[in-house]
Amino acid sequence: MDKTILRTCIVTRKLLSKEEMFRVVKTPNHEIKIDSSYVAQGRGCYLSKDKNLILKAKSKRMIEKHLKVNDCQAVYDELLKLL
């Protein structure tokens, strides 16, 4: 019996399977990257694969707040390209 792994979206606060979301990670070297394998070490946050939610997170700087970093504009742009 396979268990579906659920994670919380930082924008909607809804539980979704991790395959329905992007994982953004701050590595121990303080690099910010998109973790497509869902297993990279570091502090991570999940964001639904929805253009409107990514734009909302960008306007409210949600990834920056969750990962405690200053600027993630390039990450938001890359997430929008991956849709």
C-alpha cells in the first residue's frame, strides 16, 4: 500500500501531494534552488504549481519569509517557466 506524501503550500495552506507542488530549498551553503527531486538537504518550502499562486507568493515575498533570505526574484521567474 503506497502512502501519498502530503505537504502544505505556503500560499494556500492546503495539504497537497508533493508531486503537485514545487519545492524550493535553501541549502546549507545558503544557495536558493528549486528541488525537483524533493530530497535536497536544507530548509525547504512548497508552492503549488499554479501561475496565480506563484505570482501571489512573489508579490508578498513568501519564499523569502519562509526561507529567511533577502531576494528570490530569479526563483519566481524560474518557477513560472517550469509551468
